[in-house]
Amino acid sequence: MMRRLNIFFIFLSGFCLLLNAKPVGLGNIGNSCFCNALTQNLVNLEPCTKLLFRYYEVWCCVPVVKDYLSLLRALTGMREKGTESFSGSELTMWYNTVQRQLFQTTNYNQQDASELWNKFWSRLDIVSFCQKFLVQKRSGIDAFLKTSYFADFSKKFAETFCTKVDRGSLGKEFMDLLYIWLQTQVSVQNEEFSYKSKTDEFCSSISVPVVGNTLESCLGEFFAVENVERILHSGTKVEGKDGISVELTSQFRTNNAKKQFFLTNSGDCLIIHLKRFTWDLKKIGTPVSIPISLDMTPYFLTKTKSDDYYRYHLIGVVAHSGTLNYGHYWAYINDLYADQDAWYRCDDSSVRTMDKSGVSDNAYMVFYLRESKVKEIRSTQGRDSLKKAKKTMEHIINEEERKRREAEERRLEEERTRLLIQKLAASLAEIAAS
């Protein structure tokens, strides 16, 4: 009995060690620190990883995402084994894809990590766009190919992709995870009339100006009322003095229009970009304090949900030092499967523990996850859910490999049969000639 207990505790301690293994370092393969820093944060976005694993067959239709998935799969296995760093073919392929397909360059220069995220997100967003298009338009593949989302892809790709996404829940799950919904309100008020407009849009991150020394002050500036220029053309409907809607008879220009952003909805993942570079590419080096816990309630148009919905927990940071063209990127990562204070500094292939008080140093992008999701991930059910998603992906990969092998075996058998028939025909021809 005692021997069985010892074996059990050895297994349990080993299992916990795997769960708490630190992130795998990523080798710098030539100006790739910007890519490595963002990749470390993407790998740490557990809900995103789970979504990619569960719908592996769909995501593999998107070339850029397929290469990221290959790297993600390799890193997941290496972390479980305790590998220190990685510079294998999957990392090289992912970096080549980033430069050639997303930035459309072969110079392999340093790029902006925030711009990389927006470009990669747009490829991921093909899924939700495809699903909305199919549901709302039902115009067929030819119409779908005319959209900018599929400008670079073949008709065969679009047909395969649409078939796999159609009527599924992947698009909604993606939006619930990585969408940020903003409403822009513009108002004009004078003695003769008043005018108001509302525009709803979605984005992959919030880019805030660096104002003050806290993230809250930066967010406050972004969501504050600002005076802007606005031109109202003849025929624009406005509200007259008596409250009756009328149309302008001539163009109206003002420099005192009021513009303000509001959040109307946000996904489980909230990514905020600090605009540290000015229009002339100068760096704003003002230190900004990044809170571990962030309450987004003040920035919402209305509060219609429970308090948990608006509270986010910091899980990662992309840091930057130097200038835009000659700087260096690294990442701070909060291990979601370890103690909440377990933080790592991932600087290319070097990964070491750090104190959470240092996460504000040189912060450029910050990654938050809804606190309720963090609690869910750190629960037993959350860990089992990720394992189940990974098994689903592995099953799909194994099935594809089995089908590939069977197809290759059939091809070889057909080739052997063809050669045998040719040989028999040649022999019969010789017999007939003699």
C-alpha cells in the first residue's frame, strides 16, 4: 500500500512540475525580437490557444495561422518536457511567414510588435468575417472572393474554408474572445440647431496616448471628450430649436464639435497599445505604471452586466527599449497555471523569473484577461479543458496523417500495378514477335 502511495505522489509531483514549467525561450533568428515578444504573449493567451486547438482543421486553411499553429504545437510539447529554449524549423517558418506574408518584405528588418498583432488578428478575423458573410449575404463564393479578406487566396481555398466554417460557432467564439467594440459619438451644438451621430466599430486593441504616469490616465485621455473639426454638408438632418428634425440648406463647418469614444462590449482578452511613437517616429519614454487588476467600468457607455465582466487581470506585457528601427523587444509573462505571482521575463532565448513589480518597465503593449476567465483557467476544469482541446487537435492531425499515408500507399500500389502491366505487355509483345 505504501509503495503505491509513493508511486502516486511521485507521479503527482511530476505532473505539477510539468504544469508549472516555465515558458520556452525563443531564439533570435535575425531581428526577430519583436516577433518573439508578441509570440510569447500569444502563447500565454490560454483561451486563444484552446480555440485554435479545438478548431485546428479550420484554422489550418489559413496559411499564416497554420504556421503559427505548428510553432504553438511544438512549444506546448517542449514546455511539458522542460525545454529551455527553441530555435527549430517551426520558429523559422513562422518568422518567415510574418515577414513575407504579413509585412510583405524579404529584408527581415525590425518591425513593430503592435502592427504585427493587428496584421495577425486580421488573418484570424477571416473566420468571423466569413461566418457573418455567409449568414447575412449568402451570395456565394465568387462574391466572397471579391472582399479584401480573400484578395490573396484562391477560389479553392475559399470554398474549403467556407464549407468548414459555415453554420459553426467558431466566428462567435472568436468575437467573444478577441473583439473590442467601440462607439464614437460626435455632437455639434450652436444657437440654431444641434447634431449628434453615433458610429459603432470593432478593433483588435485599444491604442492609447501616453499621458500621465499610469495606464488609467492613458485610458482616461483616450476616452475623454475632445474638440474636433466637423463639416456638415447641405441636406444633413439636424434638430432645430423647437426639437423638430430639419435639413441644413447650406454647408456648416465648426472646430468645436465634441467627439468621444465609449466601450460598448469587450472580449475576454483585452489588449492595450501604448502609443510611444509620434508621427515623426520619435519615442515617448515616459514611465507608465501598469496595474495587475484593471477595472474598465468607467469607459463603458452603459453598465448592464455584473462587476466581474468589467474587471481584467494582467497576464502579459510586450516591452520595448531604444528607437523604432534600432530598438529591442522582450516579454513579461504571468504563468496562468502557476501561482498568480509567478512572472517570467522572456528575452528571446533567455527566460528567467522576475518580480511582478517590474512589469511596468518599458511597457509597450499590455495583455489582460477577464478575471473570471483567469479563475476558470486556474481551476482543475480549466486545465482539463485545454488538455481536451489539445487531444482534439492531435486526433485531427493523426487522422490527416493516416489519410495521407493511405493515399500514398494507394498511389504506390497503382504505380506498381501500372509497371507490372507494362512489363506483361512488353513480354507478350516479344512472344508475339518471335
